[in-house]
Amino acid sequence: GAVFNNASATLQEVNEAIDALNAKVLAVVTPENPMSMTHMVKNADFEANSVSGWTTTTGAQNKGTATNKSTDTAANNEGAFNNYFYENWKSSNFKGRMYQTVKNLPEGIHQKQYVYANDEKVLLTRANPRAYTITLSLAGTDTLQIGLASDSTITNWMGLDNVTLTYLGNSIESYRYLSSQL
């Protein structure tokens, strides 16, 4: 508290105090006491009717927001989409990615709700909206690429909404949790 109450503290002293505080906060994060990092994902819910922050390599003719799957209660029966979502659609099948690169993340275990994160992937099990979760270790880097990927030409539509990112810590407890998810 001495730095924050000191009107003559230097910028370096303030930054060091902030770093020390952040380190203390991160040290208490565990799978039982997780910390949301969704604020690090730009435009995670697409409710601004924009895909700002996201990139696509699918070559789809429609690569923007839509609401048709959100309002279709039969297709969206699990409630994975709310109002606007990001879609890529083309009249013929395509392959590619819809993704965002998130930087400056703490080292440790992260959980992401959607289909791929860096090299970790979860196979889609249905064509309609569904939330998928990946738990992975972020070691030696502070960068995570997240999104949807179609590695073969088997679909003409992909959509995502409500992306979440949760930090589960960098403790032995966190790595035990990760190993239980494999």
C-alpha cells in the first residue's frame, strides 16, 4: 500500500506494485477458485453485431453475424447461441478456420469453451449449436489461438458464440486437474 499512497511514487514503482499484486492474485487461482479471462477475448459474444477481432480463412461468402440459429429453438436446443453469433457460410463445402489470437495470458492451465485452442482440438458431434470445452496447459507462451476449424472439406457452415476463457492456475493442483481431463 505504500506505493499507492505515495504521491511521489515513480511510474516504475507503481508498475512493480501492480505486477506484485497481479502475481499474488494469480497465485491463489485453482480449478476450485478459477479466474475468468474472457475479458481478454475481443468480442466474445458478438452482441455488438460485429465480428471485430476475429479472422477467417474459410473463403466463405457470408462471414459475419447472424441470428437465424439463435432463434431456431429446435437447432439451438442447448442454448449455446444467444442473439447474434459469428458464422461462415458458403453454398459449397469449405475448410479453414474462424479464430482469434489472445495474447498476454498467464502461464498455466486454461479452459476454453469452443472447439480448438492452439493445437488442442475437440471434434464436433453435431451440426447444430453446442458448447464445447477444452482444458490445456499454456507453457512457454502467453498466446492462445482460439476458434473453430474445419480441417477437411465436409461442411458449408460453421458458427460460434459466447466464447469463454478461464484461468485455472499454475499450481500442482491445476496440473492434476488437467491430467484428470485427458
